[in-house]
Amino acid sequence: MHDILAGYPDAVAYPDTFQRELMPTWLRSVTAALGFGCPDLGAGYHVLELGCGGGLSTLVAAACNPMGRFTGVDVDARQIAHAKARAAALGLDNVDFIAADLRDASLREGTEDVDFIVSHGLWSWVAAEVREAFVAIVRERLAPGGLVALGYMSHPGAAQTQALHRLLRECARHVQGDAVTQVVAGLELLGRLADAGAGFFAEHPGARAQLDAMRRERPEYLVHEFLAEHREPQHVADVMRAFAGAGCAWIGSATPLENIDVVSVPGAVQPLLRQLPPGPLAETTRDLARNQSLRRDLFQKRAERLAPEARMAALDAITYAALPGAPQGGDLVFDTRIGPVPGPAERFAPVLAALARRPHRFGELRALPAYAERPGVLNQVVQMLVWAGLAHPLRDTPSTRALPPDALDGVTLLDAAGTALVRAAA
């Protein structure tokens, strides 16, 4: 039997997941909203995804962005072979996949700079030396002005899951069968503990909610999430300092809502935040305020804020479209980590009504009476709508490619949500 306890559980393929926050158009929109530049998406650019799994996000990005070149890297050779077969079936000539350990010297010794390095679901699940190799790749390969988009499990919200992680791993040592059988048995044991009133669940009510959420997940996902030897939530301050060592400054979150304190931080905490210097202390405070369990950090090499005129020009050039199911007006309610946040109609309805008619550039939306002389308000409105899945930034030129219905081997991309994902990536 494959020893899943030797390190990363590669006996079970990681289930396909699409990460919208890794898409070039998404990153351009968020960095402009933050006041920073972005590599030019109208010219040739190169995106490197570290820990790409079966390549779904890389493939969607490549299919919808023919001006870019995309490279996916994963240590699992079987997953990489699957990704290459998918790319060949799609006829994509702007994407490549590499089977490699991040510690392989070839990954950091490439002769060509890359413009984006993106990763989700790797940083918190690998050994410290692999994280160091990740940073070395950023140091050696990322072009000046290039972006890193890093999704990882964070403190303090994910801290209590470490107790569940340890029990699942210990249980796996005593259960015969494959990794899926082992994780299912571990979930059953955790459920019996919770039902019996175990002190951990009594002291940490959120742990019971976490267990309930785990039961709704696919077992194959839980194998990778909870049976990896090196699974460990990370402190944002440590991550920020690691990338500072590669010449990269933290510029914000790829989750737009988290860049707006008034809707993502409890009101009583906001005055405290304003008294703190920006950087690791402020971000650690935000994590405590939100009980943050997942971060999507953005770093930029040699980051410099855009001058006000350049920032407005960058925003004005971005086109936004309504996604299927978006309302055309009325009051909204946003479901956030700090609870329901109201979205009053007078602030959001003008954008929703305009996008319901056709896509609009930010500069066009800025001309609406509701936002006259209030571009900052409009910026927050648009970013909240993007975060909520009601709007999405578009590429400047129409896509020349479309994904056929069976392009990704049965991956559900053509239901209501899937159609939105593929269209959004374009």
C-alpha cells in the first residue's frame, strides 16, 4: 500500500478546482484598485503556476487569454501527464506543464523572466525547504513589476483544524485500505467524539461547524487537505517577511473585499487599525479581527504606487460585465466573514443597471451621476460586486478561443456557475 504518511498524499489525485483569483484579468483589476501597476496583458506575458495539480486553472486561463503564455508545475507526474493530455485535446499552443519538485534547480535557473507567479493550496501543505525553494524561484525568475498571487491556510482561523488534522493522520495509521477509506474512517471517529461531548468541541464551537463542512466535501479533497504530513497554517507576518527577502512587497489581497476595512473588519476594530503602521502588525491584527483561515496575498517585485493620474487611467481602462444572475438593482446584502453587510441600492444599483445593459469601462461608470467626484466610492462598489460574483473584469480584446462542452474530461464547467467561470476568465 502506498504510504500516504511519508509526506504528501499523492496516491489520490487532487480534485479539479478552479481559482478565479489566479486569472490575469482578475489580478489586473485588483492591483489597479489597490493603486499599483500590473504587467501589460495586451502584450506577451508569462504566467507560472506552482502546484497546478491537474491544470484546470492553468488551462482555463490559457484558453481564454491567447496573448499570454502559461506554465504549470506540479510534483505529481501523473497529474502533469493528465494536464498535458487536456492541453493537447484543446489544441492549446500557449500552455506547457512540467513535472518537477520546486527544489529542482532548473525552475529557478530559467533564462526567461516571468510576469506572474501564482499558487493556491501549496504553501501551507509543504515542508519549510519547499517554501524556501518557492521564494527562491520568485527571487530569480519574477520580472520587476511582476506579481505573486499566493493562496494559503492562515492563522488564527485555521489553527483549530490542526487538532482535526492530527487525529485524521493518527487514525489513518490504524485503518486498512486506501487513503479515501482512511479519511472517511477518521471523519467518523471525529463525529463520534463531537457527539459524545468531547471537550475540544465544547471549548471550540467553530470546530463542530468545521467538521460539518468537512463532511460535505469530497473525500479525495480531504485526503489532500488533512493527510499531508506538513500541513500547517501560516502566520501572515512570516509570509510577508519571506517574500520581502525576494524583493517583493505585500500590496494587498486578491480577495477584493479584504482590501476594504469598512466591510471586512468589525467596526469597533477599525479605529485600532488606523493607529497601527501598515505591514505585518496591521495584517496580523486584521487576521485576528476576521478570524482569518485563508489568505490570498498579492506581492509585487519592486512595487511602487501609481501616481493619482496613472491610477485613475489604469482603472478607467478596465471593462466590467455583469455575470449571470446578477440583480439589476435593489438593496444587496453581502455575506462576509464578519456577518451580513448591507449594500444600499443608491450606491450599488447604478452600476448594476448599467452592466445589465452592456459591459462598461470603469471610466464610463465614473461618469454616472451617482459617482460624480466619488471615484473611490465607485472603486469599492465595483470591487465588492466582483468579489460577490455579480460582475467581472473582461479582457480588452475578445477571446479567439472557446472551450468545447467536453474539453476538460467531464469537469462541470457548463452549468450556470461553470459558464460564468469560463466567461469570467475571458
